[in-house]
Amino acid sequence: MEKKLILRGALAGAIAGLLSFLFARIFAEPQIQAAISYESAREAAQGALDKAAGLPMSHGDHEVFSRAIQANVGVGVGIILFGTAMGALFAVGYAICLGRTGDVRPRSLAMLVALAGFLGFYLVPSLKYPANPPSIGHGETIQQRTSLYLLMVLFSLMFLVAAVWLGQRLQDRLGNWNAALAAGAAFVVAIGIVMLILPSFGELASNRASYGDLATETPQPLKGADGAIAFPGFPADTLYAFRVYSVAAQAILWSAIGLIFAPMADRLLEPARDHRPGGERVTR
Amino acid sequence: MSSYSPPTSAATPVVITVSASARWLLGAALFALVLYYFIGLDQGAVSVFGSDTHVHEFVHDARHFLGFPCH
């Protein structure tokens, strides 16, 4: 049974990844291209400023893959494999939840586990550390940023599991509705404390030293020797669109995993439910 | 079907015992985490292929878009 569930989960994840990739190709790539164009233009402006100030000019890094490969193939392979991985993990979570999370229909459980995956793996961590397009993110802080991001993912997932456990424990005393509300509130408080404690990227020591008192790593305007703005900061609209599309792509991915897996789980598990000894089919 | 236990209470129909299906559950989780690592993290903060950047550059756009921190 677990084998069937996991293979179906991985398949659902791959299809969901494909859908998410189609969305990304249409909506995200123009924003990513705009961000890369900004980065190149900014480097050129920086070079001109450095030259005027008599500083050594920095050289750009060479391309390993062309933009066409990255924007059409790489992003697709990346998102589809990510979807497959998330689908497999989803199925593991689903298999463990099955029969341990109260009387939930197989297909309803699929949607709930998918929602948990969306929250735990993406949405909650991204509230603290949102997705950033190219040109946002300093190379020297990649270690710390990666650790902090993974910490947020880990805490989100841990607290979600704990909240489900807490809800189950409270169910007898408070009833379904209030137990769910209490568990949800506990999750919000716990993850809120973690978000307050973890630093934002701008507060990292090396960023403070090089860039001053900023909340994030989003590029600020370049200023010339006279203090006038020589090149604008990162375009706010591009950043907004990129982040909205990033959330949308993950929402597509996880809802597709749930919606594709739900009927398969139903077919796999409902016969067992029909022939339950002494019980008739429960409809709700 | 060794891990397939009949329903005991009015809960969900099938309960998968974690101990009996550990091989598949752990295998799938490991497979997924390795993929997660290569798509999201490798050749950024840590790297299994040293200073090579092919994996990183290939999935570059996906990495940004899926919310992972990138250079």
C-alpha cells in the first residue's frame, strides 16, 4: 500500500511540477529577465563610477549555461524535479497521517496534507525570507542565508506536525472546531516567535558592515561621488511581480499535487472503507 | 500487503504501520531530500562537486523562483 501511495505521490508531483513550470515560463521568466537586465546595467554603471573614481573595475562572471537554456530547460527540469520530490514527501506524510488524524476521507486528507506542504515548505518560510529574483542577494552571505532559510523551513514543518498532534490531543476536551483553532493559534504564536528571533538578511554582520542599516539585500540606488543617484535601486514593481508569481507557482504546485492525488487515493482506499466490517459507507 | 492492517475503529480505512513500511517511507523521504538538496542548495552554501557550478547554473532560475536563497 505504501509503495502504491508513494509512486502515485511522485507522479502527482511531477505533473504538478509541469503545470507550475508552464506558469513560471509564461509569467516568471520575463521578471527574471528584467532582474538580470537590471543587474547587468547596474554592473555597467558601477564600472563607470569606479573608472571615474580611479578604482579597479570588477569583472563579471562568465556564463556556464546560456540564458536560453536556463530560462527554458533548466527552470523546467528544476521545477519538475522539485515537484516530484515534494510529491514523494507528500505521499510519505499522507501515509503516516492515514488513520492517525481522525475520520477524514482519503481525498479530503490529500488536500489537507498538500496544504500543510504548501505552508511548511514554502509559504511560512517565505513570509520571513521571501523569494528573491537574480541581482538580490550578496554572494558573501549565501551560507548564512541558506542556513536561515532552512531553519525557517524546519521550524515551520516541525510546528505544523506539533500543531496537528496538539489538535488531536485537545479534540476530546474542546471538540473539533475549538481544538483546530487552538492548535492553529499555537502554531502562529510559535512560528511568530521564531520569526522575531531570526535576523532578517540585512541585519547580518557582513551586510551591516558593507551596506549599513538596511532590512534586506535589495540593491539600493548607486550614488556618484557628488552624492547624486547615478543608477536607481532595484525596481519595486519587478520585485513585487516576481514574488507574487513565486507564491502563485507554489500554490499551483501544491494544489495540483493534492487534486491529482486525491482521486487516486480515493480509488485506492475507498474500497477498504466500503467493506468495513459492520459499517456502511460514510458520506459527508 | 504485510503492512496493510484492517481498520480497527471508525477512523480512516487503512492504517500503514510505520515500522512495517519503513523501507518505502524512508527510501522515498531520502530520495526527495536528495532532490531537494540538488535543486535548492548544492553549489551554493555547500557543494558536493567542489567549486563546479553546473548544477547551480542549470537550475538557477528555478532556484530563485522556488524561493531558495541564491548568490
